[in-house]
Amino acid sequence: MTEEDQERGVPPDIAAMIASWPATPAFVRDRYLTVVAANRLARAVSTAFHQGVNLAVAAFEDDDLLREAGDRPLARDRVMERLRESLARHETDARFEALLARLALSDDALGVERRESPGADAPSVTLGFTQADGGVVRLTSMELGIQNHHDLVLVVWRAADEDSRLALARLQGLQ
């Protein structure tokens, strides 16, 4: 675990766990959809999966960060879905307000309904990420809440097909 992980409130066991998965892209995001820890393979898959990158900003403002995402509309829809869920689960604060203002969005525009307990997680999604060699790695995500750290979510990806499994193996070898 790095000092940056500690500063961002990533539990040491979670940071160590994702770092120990060389063949599985994984990262931790906070309630604002900012990546707070990522393993090497996740960073190799997409520049959007680097510490400090806000996924909402990347999806809507920074074409360079999501240039790898071949399924941009689906990626943007997924990010909006996650932003709605996060806003529904957590009180709006100055940081949420700043993010929404930057994206020119409002709670009303997002159709956010406040609720006491989180709803069922949305089904996993499969996205394609274009690689430097022009190939596409298709990954399916799973998001898991982290016990005792309700503002953090572990995002784990798996290859959606055999070609993507091989692409991940190649990316792993480039590390």
C-alpha cells in the first residue's frame, strides 16, 4: 500500500488484496466515483482506472481518459447509473455539489430519490476497451461494497471471452 492509498482512506487489507491480483483488473472508487486505488492491470486496461481520476468527469468531459472505451454510450450510462445510486445513498455535500455543478447536473435532473438503505446492485455490465495494439479487451464488472467503509466500492473485472482473457494475459506481461 502506498502513502497515497492511506491518504485516500483505502483500507490497507483492500489495497494489498487488489495489488495481489496480477491477473484481475480491480480498483476501489469512492462515493464521488473517484478511483482511490487501482492495481497495475486495471491501470493497463484504461487510463480512467488510475488513482485520482473521477469516472464521471472522465465519462463526460475528458475524451482522452475514456478513449479506450469502445462502448462509450454504455460506459456513460453506467457512470450515470452509479452517480445516481451514490447520490441516493449519501447526503449531498459540497464535494457532490461541485461535481454536479462541473457536470452541469442536478439531483432533480438525475432523478435521484433519497433512500435510507441501498437498493439492489445493478447487474454487471460488459464493456470493450481498445488497446494500444488496436485490439479490444471485453471485460465484465462486478461491484462490491466494502464492509465498514460504506463510501467505498470495490470494482473487479473479468474477461468476457477467450480473446479478452488472452489480451489481459498480454497486458499482464507488459507490466
